[in-house]
Amino acid sequence: MSELDLPKALAAAREAAEAAALVLRHYWRKGVAVELKSDDTPVTVADREAELAIREILHNALPQASIYGEEFGRDDSNAALMWLVDPLDGTKSFVRRTPFFSTQIALMHRGELVLGVSSAPVYGEVMWASAGGGTWFDGERVQVAQTHEMAKASLSTGNIKTLTRDARWQALGAMIADSNRIRGYGDFCHYHLLARGGLDLVIESDVNILDVAALAVIVREAGGVFTDIHGHALSLDTTSVLAGTPAIHAQALTRLALPH
């Protein structure tokens, strides 16, 4: 990463997240009209204006990097250095006046996610992390829990519709029965809890890389393991998540494996 000034990039990502927060708070108070995209997911002026604010700051700070954003698409001018941006992850929550939405900004360098900022401006949380720099929340470095036994583990699920369609659904039910408790915090919230020791495992079978790229760095730098549900490293094509403390992640990966 010699050609990449990681502290400068992280500072830019944090500045961009705060710029997006100003936009989102404004429209949260004012209210917005809702449109539907071609995939029937909602989008608002808040999504678009927040991404434009983010793009301007990131481009000025790191003009050599390309940007892949939820609302304005992917610029492949530099595939080796790419910002991954979801300006308003949780638009459905936003339009229903539920504070479980966030801004997600990550940087991928030569295929590796090297920094992430996760900002939930109405919920009131910002977390960030960079490769080798740890994970930070409210000015303090945080770590995942030291949970080793499933019987003591707290699990959380998010989008899991696909998981209901095969044998993994029964495996998940058995794992829930063996765990300490099950919750469904969803979105950024359960990843923040995982990174600071409040949860031990997060499972999602239906996500987009822009939803989770920053959160992957945050969990990893807090000492956790973050893969897709098959145990593979994240890529631009990732659509699922298995994230947890090292011991609980390993147990869950074995239990959720599809039979050959």
C-alpha cells in the first residue's frame, strides 16, 4: 500500500460520511417523496444528494481512485483502487421514519478492503476502521467478544429469505436452539454490536457488497471474522454474510455448510 496514504483516505471517508449525514438529517426532518428503481427498491432525493456530496469529497481527496456508488453506478477508471459507497443503506427504514439506516463508505485496494466508515446519523453512531489501525467507536478502540461456545452466543439475522429455500434453514434453526439468544437487529446495527462485543454472530443471505464492505473492515479490525456464508472472502460479487467471533464463526460455518 505504499502508493496509498491510508490515514488521508480514512480522514476523507469520515469527512464524506459527515457531509452525507447533513443531507440525511435535513431530509429526515423535512420528509421526502419516494420513487421506485427498476428493481422495485425505493430511492429518494436524499440518497442521490448524499452520494453526490460523498463523491465530491472522495474525488478531491483521492482523484486517482474510481468510485462505485449505489445511486450513480460504477466508474472503472482504476479497478485497483476503488471507493465503495452506499449513501443511504436502509432507504426502506428511512422512508418509514425508522432510524435504522446508515451511510457506508469503504475503500478497496487491489481486491482487499482496507478501510471502512459506517455512519448512522439519526441513530447516533459512527464507527470506522482501517487496515492495521483497529476499530473505533466514540473515540475508543473496540473489540469483538471472546465468546467460544454456541450455548453462550448471541446471534442476529438480517435479510435471510434465500436461506429459507434449502437445508440451511433447518441447520439455522438447530443452531438457534443451541445458542443463548437470537435477535434480528439488521442493517448496520448488528455489525456495530458485533464489533464492540454485544453480539457473537451475524447471518445474512441477501446483501449487496455496498451494504457490507465498510462493515467487513470494521468487524475484521475488531478481531472478528467476516466472510460470505460459504466462508469465502468478500468480493464485488458478494451476496451473503457470515460474521462473528473467530470461534463462533468457525462453528457456524460448519453447521451451515450445504451437504455434498
